Amino acid sequence: MTSPGSNLLLSALSPPTRDSLLSRATPVELPFGTTLYEPGTAPRYGYFLLAGLASIVVVTPDGASVEITMAGNEGVVGSLHLLGPASLPTRCTMQLSGAALRVPHMHLQTQLHSSAELRQVLLAYIQTQAATVSQISACNRVHSAEQRLIRWLLMAADKTGLDTLKFTQEYLAQMIATQRPTVTVIALDLQQRGLIQYSRGTIRITNRAGLEAGVCGCYAVIRSLNPVLYQLNAGGTQRAGEAQLASSSHASGITSAAGSTE
């Protein structure tokens, strides 16, 4: 299991706050397709992703779904449910297998109310998520399918730290609100230009600078949000550079690499 330090939100917290938060954490593996929460229901757990990629989609009354954002190791899945009792129309599912520290949602709520530091960092994270959703909404409305696909690939690479990603064309079409033939044409063109390699559901970014040159400005806006967020903590100093928090895992009793997602 990857260190707790792999999660940027946890790295932004002081050791006492982090240890208290993780005192009831369980390390879990999250295979592809694992559902972390369903629409209209309060989640049992919050998930601090250490690896992998989760997709958050809105489910409409007629059963259609569209992605509004994605989640990686920058925060906690289920954070929006902490703000109140509203029934949310979103579902969160793992699109790239990974791992997480799973914390009971009630414990998260207790810690949120008792710790000013956690409240500051968590609310800042939720604010950046809201800003990201707004920017993606605008992007889907005004930019071309190619720009949207490039933006999505770059975001996925940022959130996973990977240049090789396993996504089908059908899935990519759903994520950027277009048709599969459109994705096929765009992917072929990007490959011919030497920007990606695509084969049997695997995309490898071969020229990131070239992709960034062709993406819309929405990507830069979204990318700028997290560095601002993770300069925050109760002491006012930057902890984003903390890479390893092994002492925190020992203090919290988190040693197992296995666990059920229940």
C-alpha cells in the first residue's frame, strides 16, 4: 500500500491533525469498477485516494450519466456529503484501479467539527472541486471535442502521475460528452501527430508538451487550483513538499495493505 503521504490533502495537515483523522482509517485496494458511493445515498466512508482515478458522474432521472469531474490523490472522495444532508445526484466509481485510506464518514464529520485546521483545508479542497466542475462545464459547452479530450487526458495524467492510461474509446466519448466515432478520429489524428500512442484501450502520452500546446485554456485554470489549495494549513506554512509520512501511518496503526471496500 502506498504511503499516506501520497495523498496531498493528508500531506497538507499537521501530524497531530492527520493522526487524529486517520485513527480509524483502513487501507483498502480499489479495483477497477469499484463504486465508492451511489446517487441519493449518504456514503458510509470517505476515501483518501493514494493511487488510481475515480470518476464522478451526475445521474439523470432517465438513467443517463455524464462526468462532471474526476478525483485522484489530491483530496477525499465523499467530501461534498460533509456539508449537509442534501441528496446528491452523483455516483463515484473507480476508472483506474488504485488504493485508498478509508475513513468512516461519521468519523470524518466528527473530526471536521472538532478541528479548525481540518475544516480549513477540507473546505478549501471542496471550493477547488466546485471551481473545477464549473470550468469543466464551461469547457464542455464552448470548446471542441479535441480540446476537451486533450484536457481530459492531461487531467487524468496529473491526478494519477501516469503517462499510460487504460481507457476505451467508448468510455472517453462518454466522459467528454461526444460520440465514439469522434473520439476515434481525434485519437488517430493525435497519434499521427506523435502526441499519443493508442492501442487496444491503452493510451500512452508520448509528447506532453505537444498536447499542452493544443489544449484549451481551461486546463491551465484547473491545474492552477491545487497548488494554491495545498499551501494552506493551520500554521500558515507550506507542507505540499512532504513526500513521506511513514511516522503517521505507524502512529495511526495503519499497517495492513488489504481491506474490503464493503
